[in-house]
Amino acid sequence: MPRERGCGRCLLLAACALLLRPPLRSRAFAVNVIPGSAEDETELPVLQKCEKRGTIRKISQELKEIVFVIQSQSNSFHSKRAEDLKRDILKQAADLGKELPTVLLIHEMDGHEGAWTILPLMKDFSVTYGRNSSWIFFCEEDTRIQVVKLLETLGRFDGSKECFLGKALYDEESTIIHHYAFAENPTAFKFPDFAAGWALSIPLVNKLAEKLKSEPLKSDFTIDLKHEIALYIWQKGEGPHLTPVPEFCTDDVSSYKADHCATTFSNFLPLCGEPVKKEDIFIAVKTCQKFHGDRIPVVKQTWEREAALIEYYSDYADISIPTIDLGIPNTDRGHCGKTFAILERFLNHSSPRTPWLVIVDDDTLIRMVFSRIAVQKLLASKCRCYSMDAPDDMVLGMCFSGLGIPITHSPLFHQARPMDYPKGYLSHQIPISFHKHWNIDPVKVYFTWLAPNTEESLNGKKVGYNREDL
């Protein structure tokens, strides 16, 4: 695990544990349509399409009308990467000899805790840029942009209409992380791959801002931001669907496929500094007696061999594993009581020289990560579970947010199985974790996605699995 410089007080959470979980929708949306190709713009009904232009406007006119928004984080490592991208955009613009565009970093926008959810920013975007701009272009810190090609690409679309542009992702089958939306035909609904960049026309931004005035968001948290933004924009058919743009790419910049691309993306693990020694990481596995026989063997067969310091916490002391009974009964819902008991044990019983704590569910191939200082500040506060069965990730998010301890998000942590994500989304990632073992072979998932170059422990031989089958 890489150490991140300047991260004395930090917490890394899986995508499912960032701040709070949204309430489950009461029903699934079903759309009876025949899915088209990625370039097809007729899958879902819309009030008006983002029409393509007959001619492309000049670069000098387009550049100053684009507002670049980098989906940045305040953490020192991530903020530097965002600043580097900002400088690159402005340098490309300066080399053109034209007026520089506006480039914003989300973490620097004042008064918007939870601005990473993006939708709350629409009102500010509308007020500030609604008259003199044509596009808001969003990208991640590792997105690489060819400004000239981006301008040419946006010039193909009519920015006076309500346009929603991006690289299209879609579910091949309905999934719980999207609340089984479009259950009858999940391929029909497209949502953007943030890594490739995505764009909203100003008329659409203005429309969203007006809607947010009359119908404020019920929460500022999300499970899968890219899907929920697309769902909010679509508004059950009253708004535009995503228009796929082939020039928005996630191919590596050195790939031959990237010649036509306005954006590219690098497939790599972030190099935050010198790797942390495994002796500096204490791993706590949450389990219960009914799962001792099927889930714990998966842990021991896969990633336990990489752990120098590991303990299993259960509602029953089983010396064969061994497990430790923390005196917290197992609950059917959240596990806040058990998680806080683990945090207390980490501070009071582990070596004070161990700087990192990883908490893992017994059906997760790696999950959460805390620094010792973050745990110390949390337990020194009065923030605790409002009930023993409260969702632990939800409570932790509220507590750390209230304490001003930054929660660093990594899209490489996953809350579900590989098949629960679009293939195009995982294709440009080196995943860190997956969650849930139902209807899959978790050992195959581990040695295919997370440790493809290690030996499978059942027979001591290297094995090759097809990612497409997992």
C-alpha cells in the first residue's frame, strides 16, 4: 500500500462508504426499448436532442466559452495532480495565443462541503457562467486533454440546446448498486465515464439550476455518482439522455487508438510515495459465526498471506481461525457497534508504531483504510453510533466530516462484484478491491483482478482466468 505524503490525518473509504448512503428508490425503472449502438441517440425519449452543427465555429470563439471543472480533492497528493492538469490546460490555451479559459478545482470552491457530488454546484455555475459561456466540461485529475481536439469536438454540437455529452457506459444486467434501474433493459440507459471527461451545455446547466431551486436535493451523497447524475438529468424522460462522443476516450495517450481522441486516460496505480511495509498495516476482519465456514477460508486462501498483522473479530471465539469475540452481538443490518469496538481495540492493543488500520468485511477482497491519527481524533471526540446496528460507513462519514478530517476517495475501491460494473469502466482501472461473493468464485476474482501474477494456492501453479467471465 503506498504511503501518501502529507496525509497525517486521513481516511480512505470504498466508493460505497463515502459520506452517507442515499435512500433506496422505491421502485425500479423499466424501459421497453431496443438498445442501439454506442453512437445511437434514440434509445430513450427526450424533449430535444443535442443537434450536431452544420459548421464548426472558430477555436478563438470556443475557447473562452468553455469552463473546465476538475473533479479534485483537497488531499495534498490529489490536489497537486489537479493543479498539474490545470497548468497543462492553460499552457495549451496560451500556446494557441487566445484568451485563457476558466479552469476550476472543485475542492477550492468555497461553501460546498460535499461538492464532489457536483449537482449542488449547478446554481453557482448558472449564476457565474450562464451568460458568457457555452459549456461546462468536467474531468478527473488524471484525464488528459487535447484542447484543440476538444474544441473541435464540442464544435460539432449545438451548445444552445440542452446537451449532455460523454463516453457512454451502461449496465449489461441490472445491478443493486443502481437499485435495479431499467431492470427490463439495463443496456438502454447510458451514463458517462468520468475518466474520459463529460460536458453539459449552459442551457442544460441553467435548467438544472432552476430545478434545484424548486426541488432541492434530498441529500448530498451518492453511491455511484456518474449513474445518479445521468438519472437526475434524464428526469424520467423529461430531460436529455447522454449523447455518446467517440472523441471522449479512456485509451492511454500512447495507444494507436488515441489518435482521434480529445481526451485520454492513464491506466496505472497512483504513486503516492514509498510503499508502506506490510508490518505497518494492521488488518481487522469483521465476521460472525455463521460465516466462519465459507467466507473465512476465502480470506485465508487469497490475501491473508500478504498480511503481517491480522485479527478476525466475530460474535463467537473460534480458536481454529482464530476469532476474537468483542462482546458485540451480530446484527442483521449495520455494524457500527462492532466497527467502533475494533477502532478502540486498535488504539489500545496494537503497537503505537503501527500507523495504518484496514477494516475488511469477510466477503470483501480488501476494503477500508484509516490512519492511526484519524482513529485517535475520532475516538477522542464524542461522535459515536446512534445505535449498535447503524450503518458503520454512514456514521464514520458523518463523524470524520464533522471533525474536519478529509475523506479521500479512490475509484479503485469497489462495493460490488466485477460483473456489477460496465466492462468499459473496469478496462482502464487497476482495481484495489471488490465486495460480495454471491454467484461467483471469489478466489478466481482475486487471482484474476487483484493478484493476476501470483500463484493460486490450491495447486501452487499460476492460473489464468478470463476477466470477461468474472
